[in-house]
Amino acid sequence: MTFLQKMVMAVLPRKLAGKVEAESRDWMLQCPACEREMSIWDIGGIRYKATNKVKLMSWCSRCGKYKWQRLYRKSAEPKSPPGIRE
């Protein structure tokens, strides 16, 4: 956990802190080149009660470069029927 995450978790009530962590884990950052996904929580961030999808300039450890990466909420993504690729 980063300093920011530790501080927020220490200040918030336990129930709310759990919600913040769960929602932050649901927000994913995806590299357009290699399609590697990491949750915002796993890279040291917090995202709670956010609604929009954005792009962030971020380091991809698989590609070894800074790239514009897609930030989206995994649970809000439409599910494709089995066998169909987008």
C-alpha cells in the first residue's frame, strides 16, 4: 500500500474504507499495445465515486514505455456473448 492509501484507510471508518478499496480495484488501467491490465489500487491509486472513462499517460511495465492508457470501470463494461470478439 502506498502512503496515500494507508492514510485514507486509517482515517476512514472500516466499512467505507473497504468500499473505497473495492471500487478502486474495479477501475482498470489498460495498455493499448499489449492489453495489460492493472487495477488502480494495485498501482497505488484510489478512485471512488468516479463516473467517467478517461485516458492517462502511464508507464507500462510490460512494454517498457509511457503510453496513453485507457482507464475504465471493469464492472461497467458490457459483456460480449461467448465466442464473439470485439
